[in-house]
Amino acid sequence: MTILTKDILLHEIAEGHLRIEPFDPEQVGPGSIDLTLSRDFRVFEEGKTISVTDTIDYRAYTRPVHVEDYIEILPGQTVLGMTRERIFMPRDLVGWLEGRSRFARIGLLIHVSSNFVHPGVENRQVLEIRNVSPNRLRLFPGTRICQLVVERAEGEASYEDQFKEQTDL
């Protein structure tokens, strides 16, 4: 697999092969596309015992929160966030969500474990955001919170599971 650079990313988007909505060309860097934080979050309810099984539904243990200004995350707290952008990944490309170093350096993790963007998805990406700093952190909608690294896959495939077209938490 090969990581796509800025010129190839812009070409793929101009051709309509890779779509990102809304799209701002200023968010394309040398080897990735910055994605911004939406206003929608899910916060874990405290004091519950969660059975980790193949049929677990995160919605049973979280509550939705829509913010206007910011959300404050306590030290050690994890919240689910979502990108404002919807990604339409073609069948021959895959992506990786990566945190940005400026945020990692203050103790903010953007994804706990699921950073892979499958071929064929048409969704907004869920972010498992964790505060590992000793300080409260405020997250503001519209912040360029993470970056999408895109690779060309060998062959074609399409993700066909429950989150293929996810647009909300």
C-alpha cells in the first residue's frame, strides 16, 4: 500500500474518486487531510458494569451531548466525538485516523484503538477521545482535531457492516 501525498489527494478529490463533505482544500497537508471536530459527543455514564461481548452497544452506556461552545474533559475521562466531515472512501482506498502532535503533547488522545477507515465507507468518523493529562481539557467544535492518512489498497473491497453510513453518535 502507498500513502497518498497532497497532489494525489487533491487529484482524487477533484476527480470525485475520494469525497469529503464538507471539503476545504486548506485542510490538505503534505500527506494527510485534517478533519474537524463536530458538536456531537457521547459521554459515558458512571458506575455501570459493562459486559464486553460481540453484541455490545456503546449507546447503552453513554448519553448524547450536543455542545455549542465546548466540552470539558476531566483527567482520565474518555468521551466519544465525531468528525464534522463525512468521508466517502472508494473501494480501492483505505484510511488511518491519526491524532495531531500539538494535542498529544498536552495529553489528548484522539483515538483509543479504532483508527482504521475501511474501503467503501460513507460516514463521519467516531473518535474515542481520552484525556491522559492531569488537567481539564476543553474541546471546541471546528478544531482540526485529527488527520486522515489515505493509502491505495491492493485490490478492491467494501465495508458492509453496521457503521458503513454512520452520520451520528
